[in-house]
Amino acid sequence: MSFRKKLLLLFAATVLLCVAVISASVYSTIRRSFERADQDRANAVAAQFRSEFQRRGQEVARKVESVAAGETVQRIALDMNRGAADSGDHVSEARALAGQQQLDFLELVDSRATILSSAQWEAKFGYPEAAVPAAAGTAGAFLKREELPQGATLGLFAVRVARVGEQPLYVIGGERLDQGFLSTLDIPTGTRVLLYQNLDAKWNPKSLLDLNGPAAGVDKIAPLVAKVRDTLQESQGVIRWTSDSADAEVFHAIPLTGPVFNSPNQNSVNQSAPNLNSANQNLTNQSTANQQLLGVLLVGSSRRPLIELQRQVVSTAMLVGGVGILVAVLTSLWFAARVTRPVVSLAEAARRVAAGDLATKVEVESSDELGELAASFNRMTEDLVQQKDRTLQAERVAAWRELARRLAHELKNPLFPLQVTVENLMRAKQKSPEMFEEVFHEGTATLLAEIDNLKTIIGRFSEFSKMPQPQRQPTQVNEVVRSVLRVFHAQLRGNDNDKEKNQISVRTELAEALPEISADPDLLHRALQNLVLNAIDAMPHGGALTIRTATLGDRIEISVSDTGSGLTPEECGRLFTPYYTTKQHGTGLGLAIVQSVVSDHGGKISVASTKEKGTTFRIELPYDFSAFSASLR
Amino acid sequence: MRRTAYRFLAAISLLVVAANSATAATRPHYGGTLRVMLQSAPNALDIPANAPPPDYWDIARTLSLIGDTLVTLDAQGRPQPALAAAWQSDPSARHWQFTLRRGVKFHDGSLASPAAVAPILDALHPGWNVRASADSISIESETATPSLLAELALPRNLLLKRNGSGLPIGTGPFQVAEWQPAKLLKLAANEESWAGRPFVDAVEIEFGKSLRDQAIALELDKADIIETASQAANGAQRKGTSSALSLPVELLALVFSPNSRAQDPRLREALALAIDRKPIQSVLLKGAGEPAASILPNWMTGYSAVFSAQANPQRARALLADSRPPALNLSYDPRDPQAQLIADRIALNAREVGITVQVSLSGAEDIRLLRVVLPSPDPTTSLTEAARQLGLPQPAFPVTPRGNPLDGRSLDGRSLDDLYQAERSALDGYSIIPLFHLPVASAASARVCGWAPDQDRLGEWNEAGHSLADVWLVESRAGLQANSLPQAGSR
């Protein structure tokens, strides 16, 4: 991955991270705020319910008190105490009294806790009323389950006593706790109140009331109600009505309890039966002793505003994030371009330098570290160029010195006999004129021989300096190898006298189907011939000569290996220098010629050697020199 | 001295006059209009076949003022002569002969001769062969009719003609003077009534008045005779008016509909055992009537105690222990002021044993709270009539020729055992659950005299010895006026 892409990703990631962190914090803050607000709303509704509950209870108590103190009840109580009461006369009294006081429930109960008259169920005369006299001492109102012909319901009741004589007459009256009660509550927008009348042993959806009566489709509230039924504690839960989380509601469930009334005969209920304050406490945590769950108040707050706001935050965050990323991408593209341009230039320059163009310069555009780096690079390349020049010059000087040395060495040998011969002739002329002709013939022969030797030496040098350009043609390298080996066949077999000791074994590992290459077969023959000759010279006591050919992708490889004495690393480094030789006699041009041929064919030559083990020369030649030469251009 | 004596004599005279005036006021005398109020609102002066009790009694009482039957029955079920002076039948009870009173005229002046009466009877009973002779009517039937007299005494056998307007013309003490259907009927005294001219000159009957309106009218002295609920009869007495409770001549019962969901006899029996009749009678009925487990009241049969009316909720629960009874709908007559409360109480009793009964006037009914009329003191006749009204099969009596042991209970000579078996058979399977035998109640203002509120009454207005034709009216104490003395030929 390029530096520019890394920078781009880094900028984008930074922007994304910032946006995500900010969005998450905003999201969390909003949710907490909404939860607090939701809790506050629920508490407010619950407080309002408690207040209304208390007010209604007081009102019920007042109405019942009014009934108990009224003339009708007093008369009935008087008749009872006189023994003149005919229960049949009073069957319908309670209904009339209830109508006057606008009470939903009213019962007149005698001292034996037997109903004399019931407004809500006239036929219930003669049946026992469990709430009396247990709740008679209650000052306030309490919740009670009331059985009606059409089923049970909940009511807020109060009990008063009309004491006329020894036998009291109890008046128990109340109002329904149903949707009508809920409608009196001032419910904030986005909130709703449900009342579950716990009248059945199991969950009954018809007992869940809203402002319009039984609420529909509310089975999902059942687990929350069940939890309150089990624990008698306030509870809270999120109800998801649909798959859309915005339709969810948070419900606070508040238990509504009422006293447990035993049969009137036992009268074992606590005489300090819960008054309204206790009923008020029933709305919160309270001991379950003598209390039963009669209802559950459910205050629901819609999560839609929160969800929609969260969605808005998320969408805004995504929008901002997207825009931010886009801006980051554009910015980073520009910034990375600005930052990485000098780096890219440096990298390109370094590639060119590596390719050999030491004259590469990098433009210095800034004075920062990158500018310093560019300047340093330029200085480095300049140094490299200078050093290369110096090296070349040194090499040239060394090569010239070597050449001069070799020339001196080569020329000195034939020149010495020339000098000696001329001196012999002069001496002979001077001192032995009679032998001068003989000496003259010998001397001139020697002179001619040495002059030929000189001419040969000069010819080699001239030949090296005038190496011809390759004449390319499709060439089968394996054939060239075979032709080279034929040339050295006799030499490789060795003398008859020391056949066994000095014989060099030849092994060829020529690749089958070696492709033809574009090469000059003669020059190639000459190069291989030089390598074979060197290998033979390296194995004066015999050994193994191995020639291999192989394909290497778009190149072929020719390797010539011997098992001679090997070369040192220093010798390997100077092998291809013209006029460098390790032989006693040699021009030092053989490997230079090989390198020149290989270089002219676009290939490369390398040497690997181990002292006392042997040496291997590897030549790599491209199939098509024209492609290679084009790449150089 | 003389002044003192004269003053004494004057005071004595005044006292005598006052005493005479008071006495005169309480003696029967003619005149006045008797104002009656009734609940029903009939569109025709006719007794519908399945008239509910209030309507039945109202129409029957009204028509009994206009017409006569051949015979009547007293509270002991003994036939009494009415239009027929005498009667006899053959041993097979298939041929009866009735000798009519002579000189009796219809309100239109025509003689109530056998020739005039026979067609009326024939029209009422096409299955009979009614023939008239000079002074008698013979009735022949293909089957024995030992209870013919009880049948003839029923109000549906009043001998009434119809005029061109369809109004009834009879031989009774009153004749139709004005008729406003469902609203008002004015009757004028029949000057030539064979039983003697009634004391009152007219009877005005207002129809369609609720019991409450009737009670108010009585209190406000705007009505002289009203209907009351049986439990209110005592109250009326306390308020200074007089009330009358008849013998229990109605049956209040639960009747199961043919398609009732309570087909299981155990369920029905459990319901019967769950009902506690005593509180209903004592509280809702104010002690009126008597708990019943039989169709016929004890005063008719004497054996009703054999049928137990005791509640037994434990047994009821045991019967339902292995079943889940369906919820049942109980309907009632909304015109009956007591019916709803009684139905509610029954539902409550049923609930105690695990039977859900919903009292409703809408929807398919499983049970009906029904009142049926026991129109005759003759138990066989009442049983037959009750079975018809209750939708039960007609009681199957064995053919009992006359001469079998009689116990005087049944006019047709059937034994009590036959009657009991027939009644028991009708109650088998709990097709009905008898609840109470109830009286009919009336109340009269202080203005009405000669209307005896004793117990031996069958709730009719033409009972032998107890008839509206025999009442007279007095003014109130505040406006006491001299009334004319009874004329010659008075009752």
C-alpha cells in the first residue's frame, strides 16, 4: 500500500473516529436525558394518580358518611334495633341511596355482616359481606374487589357505621376504579395510563383498561404484569408492539393493593386496617401481609420521540461522517499529494539511480526534512557520480597500468632475446668474425621468431580492441556447445602416457528443447571456447568438466564448471578485467572477451568458485536481444 | 230549665241524625262510578289463548263483568249455578245437559235462551256437539269430559255475543257503554241483570296503567280498585286502603327452552337444588305466596309438600363435580316488577354452586322465568292449563270412570294418586322448576264498600258472593253527602 493511501486511510479513520465518538456521546446523552424525562413523567403521573386516588377516597368516605348519617339509614337502624325491621322493605333502599350520592356501590349491612340491601346487586340480600366489620374501623378508603352479576370489578370503598342502639348498621359504599377514573387524570402528551384489574387467577387481557375500556392487543404487557403480581413491587419494562422500535413504550407498573378480608365470623383482619395513607403506600413498596394485589397501574411513555431523535442523531452522524470522510478523502488526497510528492520523487529518483542513471536530480521544493532529504539525495547522487568517475578513472588507470604491465611483461620477453641476439651478433662480429655468419644465421632466426611473437602479442591486443559486433541469427546453443567440445576433444582425452592421471571427464547436461536464441554463433563459440580452455587450464592433473544448458524464464543459462583449484574471492572480482590473469602465460583477455561477447548479447556472466573445489561460470542470455536492447533505449 | 232540656233534646237529635247519616253512608246504596285501573292494555275485549297472567286476569275480570258462564266454581272447587240453573250428565260423562235460567236477557234485550246460547258454546268448542232445546242445552262429546263443569266455569267460556262493532254483549251485571281500545272501557249497570242491578251505576276501567301509577292514583283518590304486586298488598292495608290477596292462583316457575343449553338433567336438577326460595319469598315477595316445588298449589291438591322445595347446594355441587356446565341465559317478563330481582337472585344462587346464569332480555334464552295462571280451582283443569302454558305435554290421566274413590279434590272424579302421578310425570326431567305459588292482589280505596278482603278468593271479580257488582261507593269523610237508598229489587 502506498504512502499516499496510508495517509488517506489514516485521515479518513481519524475523521470517522471523531464523528463516531461524538455521535456516541450525543446518543448516550440523549438517551439518558430521555430516560430521566420518561421517569419524571411516570413519577408525575403516578403522583397524580395517588393524589386523585386520595381525593376520590376522601370523597367516597364523605358520601358514605352522608348516607350513614341520613334519615333513611337512621330509620333502618332504628327498626333493626327495635326488631321491627322487615328486610324485604329495605331491599331497594341501597339503590336509591346510591343514586342520590352518585355512588357506584352501596350496601347496607346489619350487625351480623349480612347484606340488607345492595345497590350494585339487589339480589345479594342475605349474603355475608366480608369487608364488614373488618374495615369498619377504617377512616379512609380502600381498594376492594366487588362481585357483580356481570363479573367482578374494582372499587374504592369506605365503610361507615350508623350506631342507633346496640346493633350497628354498616354502610359500605364506593366508586368504580375503571376507565372513568383514568379519564380524570391529566395525562401528559406521549404518555398513557392503563389499569389492570387483577381479578382473575391468570392474565386476562379484558381486564386491562385504558380510557376507552378494555385495551386491545395488549398481551405483550402480560409479562410485566406477571412480574408485579409475583413480586408486589414496582417494575418497569419496554414493550415493543411492532418490529419498529419507535412503536415501543416504556411502562412503569405500580401495584395497587387492598386489604384481605376474612369471613365476618373470623374477623381476624387487623383492626387497624389500611387507611388511605396506607393505600397510598401500597402504591410503592409495602409488606404483603394482609394485602392482596387488586390492580396494576401502568404508565406508558412512548419511545417514539427518543427513537426518532436517536435516528436523527444517527443519520446526522452518518451524514456528517460521510461528508467528513469525503472531505477527509479530498483533503488527504491533496495533503498526501503535497506530502508524498517529494517522497515519490525521491523514490522515483532512487529507482532511476538504481537503474544506473546517476545523474538523477530531485527538485528541492521545501526547506523541511523532505527538502533536506532531497538535497541530501542530490548530494549523494553527485557523490556517486564523482565516485563513479573516480572509480572509472581509477579503473581505467588500473586497467592502463595493468595493460602497461602486461604489455611490458609480454613485450619484455621477446625483447630480451632480441637484445641478446643483437649483442651476440655484435660480439661475434667483433671477436669471432669467422663464426659471425653462423652466429648471424642463428641470431636472425631468433630475431625473426621473437618478432613473430611480438606480432602475435600485438595481434591479440589488436584483436581485443577490435572485437566485432554480433551478427545475430537464430542459434541453437546446444549445437554451439557440442561444436566447442569437438574442438577440445583430443585435448580433453589427454596424453597417452598419462591418460589415467590427467584425463578430464566431460559431462554435458544440455536442456532438451532449448529454444533458439538470437545470437552470433561464432562469437558465442569463441566465448565458450575460452571458458572451456580456462577450465582445462585449471585442471592440469585432470578432473571433471561439466557444461549445462537450461531455460530461465525468458533467458537461457549456460554453465561451465570445473573441478580445478578454484579462485579466491579477490580473484573472482578481477577475473573479467582485461589483461588480468592467474596463469603464468596468458594475455588476460580471454574472460574479458567472454564478458564482452556476453554483454554484446544482452546477457550477464557470473562466477562462483570454491578454493580447491572448482569454479563455475554462468552465462545468461536473453532469447530476444531486440527486446532487451529496446528496454535499454 | 226548659232551655236546658231543649238544648239537650237538640243535641240528642243531632246525634241521632249524625248516627243515621253515618249508618246510611255505610249501607249499600246505588250510584256512583267505580273507577278501576289495570296494567294490561288490550286492543280487543278478548282473552288471548296464551295471555300472560296480568293480561289474563285483567281481561278475565273485565269480561266477567259483562258476561256469565253457565256455571262457576267456588274456592273449594264446587260448581255453582250461573247462567245455568241446573245440570246433569250421563255416567260416561259424554253427555251433559244444562237447564238455563229463564228470562235472562242479553244486554241488547234478546233472550239468553238455549237457542241463543248454544251457538256461542258451539263456536267456542267446535269439538262439542251443542244442541239447544226449549229450556236446556245439551253438550255431547266423543270422549268423556268429566271436568266439563270446570271447563265451562273458565272465563274463556263466558257466553258473549258480539255486536256489529265487535264489542261483547253478555248477560252480566254491566254492559259496554264505551270502549277505547287499550285505554278505557266504560261499563254501565245492567238494569235487568238476572242477579240484580249492581249498586254502582258504572264502572270505568283504565287500561295500561303501571302498578306504580295505579298506587299513586289510589293514594290520590283517583282510582277505587287497582292491581297491586302481592308484596305490596300489606303496605296498601297499612296506608288505610283495603287490599285483597287471593289464594295462590299463579305459578312462578323456571321453564327450560327446547333448545336450551341446559339439556343435562343433572344440570337442571343442580339448578333446582341451588335455588333458596325462602329469602326470595320473605324479602322480595314480602311473605306473599308460598315456595313451590309442584305445579299445583297445596290448597288445590293437599300433597304439594311431597315435592321438596328445600335448597341443597351441597348436593347441587356434587351433581356438577365432574362437569363444566355452560353459561345459561335467563330471561324474564320485563313488565313483572319482581321478575328481574327474582331472576338476579336465582342467578346468584346458581353461581354459588358453580352454574353461571346471566339474566338478560336479549340473546337466545335458555331459561325463562315465567308466571302461569292456574285458572280453575279444579286441579285437573289447572294442571292441564298450566301444562299448556308451560309448553309441557298434556298430562296423561288414566281413564277413570266415575264411581272410583273420590276424595273431593277433583271435580272430574280423578283420584289424588292419578293427579299426583300426572303432576310428577310432568315434573320429571326438570322441564320446569316450580318456584312459588303466588296470589293475585288488588287494593281498594276507602270509597269502596262491600268488597271483602278475605282469603277465600280466586282473584276474580265475579266470584260467588264476591263480585264488583256487589260493591257500592261512599264519599270521603271530608265531603260526606247523602246517598240514595237501595231501590227495590236490589241485590
